[in-house]
Amino acid sequence: MASSVKTMKLREKVAVVTGAGSGQGRAVALLFAQEGARVVVGDVNAQGADETVSFIVAAGGKAVATAGDLSKASAAQALVAAALDAYGRLDILYNNAGVFWADRDAPTAELEEHVWDRILDINLKSVYLCCKYALPELIRSRGCIINVSSVAGYAGDKDFHAYPASKGAMLSFTRSLAQKYGPQGVRANVLCPGFIETPMVQFVLDDRAVVDGILQSTALRRLGKPEEIARVALFLASDDASFVTGSIIVADGGLVK
């Protein structure tokens, strides 16, 4: 007779989830906690991080919050230190923090240098810094890294050039991580979501004509939910993906480019 007891896929694991104060990051933090992980919720927005922690704790999970700009080395170090101080180890690094400045990003000829620098700092440099300071602990635990890119990371975007550049670089960076640290037991994969209903793309959702265009270009004819991305993230973080590394996992509903 099959057991009715739910097997938690991340039992006793410690996960750092960045950009977890809202949207996809929050959904991932909640699901990881539901699956038994102790979660460090990172976000530049302290209130959002605290809210995510409160949801996890209310559901019976364990979590702590830390706020900071992860494009700064001190904040990335503090994030890893929070995991060690609270739980004594680190098993999963989920790099989700990012920005999409639709009102500042632009085609290259019109793109201001300071906008390029800031977008790459937030979206790419922060990933490098978090990996840099987390890797000694992930090597010790034989853990994993999941870096969140975007469909724009491989398909580009005619109107926004800094965002796709930041997300595209993440693909080769993550594969380099996988090659270098795989022999030490660390897995590294990239997750590329399509259009997901989150606050970061609210400006898109407010434009009915743009939404209709996206739907017509998407095989499933709908936008994604944060919880759907979280379930893909759970697979990559769990032992179900124990032989998966250096992979680019696309979850975009069949977006046609």
C-alpha cells in the first residue's frame, strides 16, 4: 500500500532565494519552504522580504530575511552569512534578483551608459557576487545554483538592449560554473521564464494590445503564473535533477520568436 505521507523534496536543505520579496522569487521561496527547506529571503525591499518570511512562518516553515543591494559585494557576503548564522549551511542558491527598466532601457544608439551599467550591475554582477561568496559553502554541501535568465536572454529584444545583454551573459556564465565546479559536486543551471504575471511586467499587463500580441505568439495562448516557474525551480533544486547541470531550462509557454 502506498504511503499517504508527502515526501518533502528539500527536507533539511537551506536555500537562499534572491529577489524573493515579490513575484517569482516569493513564489519560489514559499514552495521551497513548503517542501522542507529553510529559506533565506533576500531582497532590496526590506518590507517585501519580511512579508515573504511572515507567509512562510505562518504556513509552518522556517525563514529569515535580509535586505540589501546585491550588486554590492558586502550585501552578497551578508546574504551568505545570514544563511550560515541562521542554519549553519547552504545547499541552494537561487539567483532571481533583477530589474527590467522599460522606461530607461533602449536600443543601443539611444541607450545611456549609466543605464547600461546599472542594469548589468543588478542583473549580472549580483549573480556573480552571490555565486562567488556562496560557492565555498555549496562545494561543502555539494549543493546547486539556479540562475534566472529570461527568454530575452537567448532571443534578444529589438527595443530593449541592456536587459537581454544581462540575461544572455548569464547563460554562458552558468555553463562555465557547471563545468568548473561539477567535479566538486556543485550543479548549476539556468531557468529562462517567458512572460509571467508579476509586478515587474505590470506595464506590459496594462497594455491590452501588447498582451494580445504576446498571447498570439505563445503556443499555450496565456501568460505564466509565478507558481508555475516555482515548480520548475523545485525540480532543479531537488534530487530529481541530480544529473542535470549546465542546462538551459525554458519555461515560456511555447513563445515563438
